[in-house]
Amino acid sequence: MHFSDKACHTPLQGDSIAFKKASSSSKSTTHEVKPKGTPRERALAIVGDGKKLLDTGDAEGARAKFIEATTVDPTMAQAFVGVGVTYYVRERYDEALDWYKKAIDANPGVPDSYYNTACVYALRSTKSADPSEQAELRKQALRYIRCALMNGYIDLKTLEEDEKGDLKALKGDPTFEKYKKGETD
């Protein structure tokens, strides 16, 4: 928390806080301090800080920033996705999946939430020894790729590249082949 001699600059629950400063007389005055920008703008800035930390390999520091952004703007799906990514890079896929689903709940129109969810399901299918579970997980992965495409996911090159990594369980699947071309029907 940062304090100057005039006001507290850290938002605490809500859009503004009051900081009481004692005057030279025995009376106290209240100064209204408004955080800069809208909650969305503040959350975007915090997400940007989280991405920088993640880029340096500080997943835990990034996670703290992303979680902070979710409290500033609970509809910012990118912040929830960011938390999920911090778990994903640590191969904590169940926790990543939980956060990706929170991102979908926060804002169902963000395609990365669906795409990352699909990646987790596809990866889980490669780790399962049960053929029926593998098939169900691949089906879920395809379902979420379709949702990503339906919500505007247009990075078809990533679909192609991820076929060698996260989505390798889907390689050769006729539905996945359609999705790589951007076709959803």
C-alpha cells in the first residue's frame, strides 16, 4: 500500500476510498481519492503487469497479479485465463481448467477461454490409460475448440501448430481437420 502525505492511492473495496488526514487543528478532514481509470482499465493494466511477470518465468507473481485483476473487474476473462495459464505452465491442469471455466463464466465471449480449455482436455486424453475416457476427453476438447471458433477465435495457424503439442491427441480427427480450416458446421 502506498501512502503519500496527502492521500492513499490504493483502491480498497469499491471505486474510491476516503483517507482522513489530521489537520493542524483538532478537526479531521476527509479527502475523496478516486483511482485512475475505470475498473476495466485498471484491471487491464494489472493483467499487463501479470503478463510481464509470466514472460520472465515468475508464474506465482503473475498469478497474484491476475487474481488481483479479477477482484478489480470480475468480468475480465483475460485475468481468469491468466491465472489458468500460471497453473498450466506448472502442469497443474485441473487447477488451470477450473480457472479457464471461471473465465468462461466471467465473460462467455472470450475465445481464448474455450481454446485453453480444449488444450487441457486434449492433454488429459493423452495421459489417460482408459480408452473410453480418452475418447470422452477428446470429444470435450473438440467441443471447446468449436466454441472458441464460434466466439471469434481466428488464429488457425495456432490450431495447426498445437496439433504437434497440446492438441496432438486430435491429430487426424475429421472434425479437428474441419476446425483447422475454420469450419464449424
